[in-house]
Amino acid sequence: MVSPSSRKGMLKERVMDLASQMTILPLLFGCLGIFSLFRLLQRIRSKAYLRNAVVVVTGATSGLGRECAKVFHAAGAKLVLCGRNVKALEELSRELAGSSQGQTHQPFVVTFDLADPGTIAAAAAEILQCFGYVDVLINNAGISYRGTISDTIVDVDRKVMEINYFGPVALTKALLPSMVERKQGHIVAISSIQGKISIPFRSAYSASKHATQAFFDCLRAEMEEANIKVTVISPGYIHTNLSVNAVTADGSRYGALDKNTAQGRSAAEVAQDVFDAVRKKKKDVLLTDFVPSMAVYIRTLAPGLFFRIMASRARKERKSKSS
């Protein structure tokens, strides 16, 4: 039999438990509400970051560059479209202007060739004349390569490096002083998973993307005090004409859509990921499936295993080509 004093103690404990629950629940819901509000404000600020921002896109007439132009234009950015084909650039500019929804801006067009170093300084000056400044530079233009090292002439290595590395570096350096002066700017380099790991028969391309990764990593550190953001984006295979337009060992056009490229992600999907990475000011983004992502870690943690896998891949690819 429970004594009156025991019952009184048990009742007191229940009252205290109930009071404790009544205190914890409002605190829990309050914390969730504050967190949700914080995330909402973050999203609003990140969207505002690109509305009316001056965004320069190189290689804007096809593939990922074209889709990036569409996404940033729809977000209200002021675009400067860059590439070699003035007709294609002007057609894209008219297309974007005609598809405007809400507050958007007429894109500008600047024509130049990244493979020609002598045109880049003048192109940068023309870019700055469009709006007077640049908020975001997206270094997207590039060329791919297919071939064996032993058969590839050095001029091909130089061409790939000029377009994929020296061109973007020169354009970045030409626009950087205006960003530093304003203490505001964001530089984006579209690299590749092959900027982190090398695969057989892609030597010139992988080398150019490794150099890209290294340069923009250094730039990020050096520009921290100037409030200049740097984002390196490394996609896997994207379903574009990159392999079709790739250069081969003798400098000729590859002219074929690789199986892996054909099965890659759509350019529109990747462009949305690029947009999200820029608005969230991410530093380094890997846009690949599980297996390529794991290869990056295997290369670092178990290099011997990685080298055996790549050697096996080279043997299989040689065999498939000879059969």
C-alpha cells in the first residue's frame, strides 16, 4: 500500500515531468522555426546575389555555356555572351531577350578566340565597356582531346593548353584589377573530374584541367582579402558535343560522340548546379556519380590501386579499338 507521502511525491514528479515537456516542446518548435527562417533568408540573399549582377559567360553558344546563359538570364542577371561565332552569339542574345519573363536584361555580345592571346586584352576591355564592371566571370569555353601520348604532336598539347588554361587565365587576369578595385567579384572555372584524376588517352585535356584546378585554387587564397570569390566546378560526363569537337593526336577533329558522353548528364542539369554553386558561393564542387567521386579518393589514399585500374582501362580501350 502506497503511503500518502509517497503518492504526494509521485504526483509532484508527474507535475514536474509535464512542466518539463511543456517547456521543451515550445523551445524545440522555436528552434525549428528560427532555423527555417534562417534558411529562407539565406535563399533570398543568394537569389538577390545574382539578380542584376553582370555575368560573363565564355563558350556561350553551345553545350554547358548556352545552358548557363539561359539559367543566369532567367535569374535576372545582366549577361555578356562570349565566343568565336558572332552570328551564333547574336542569335542566342535575341533568343534570350525574346524569352524574357519578369525583370531581365538584353545580353551583350563580345566575340574573341581564347586560342589567340592577342585578342584577350581587347576583349576584356570591351567586356568592361558593356556595363562598366563584372560581377561574375564564368570561364566555360574549352576543347577536349582524344589520342595516345606517343602519337600526339606537341602542337596539339599547346593548342589544348592555350584554350583550356592560358586563355581563361589571361581573361581572368585582365578582368581581375577591376574586381579588386571594387572589392567585389566572383570568378568561376568550369574544370572537369579529369582535373583531379587522369584517365588514359586524355593526356592533353587532363593536363590542362589539372593546371586550371591549381591556378584557381591559388587565386582563391590570394583573393580572400580582396573579397573576390573563386569557384572551381568539376563535372563528370555531360551530354554535349565536346567529344565530337575534340582534337586528336594529329590535330584533326575527333568527330564522334563517345558512349560515356552520350550517357552523361544533360547540360541543363549541370547548368542549374553551376548556378546553385555560384549563388551559394561554394569554393570547390564535384559534379559526378559515385564511382568517379570514389576514384578521386582512391587516387589519394590508395594510389597503387588507382594506377592498376587505369592501366587496365588503357588495355581494354586499346583492345576495343583494335578489334
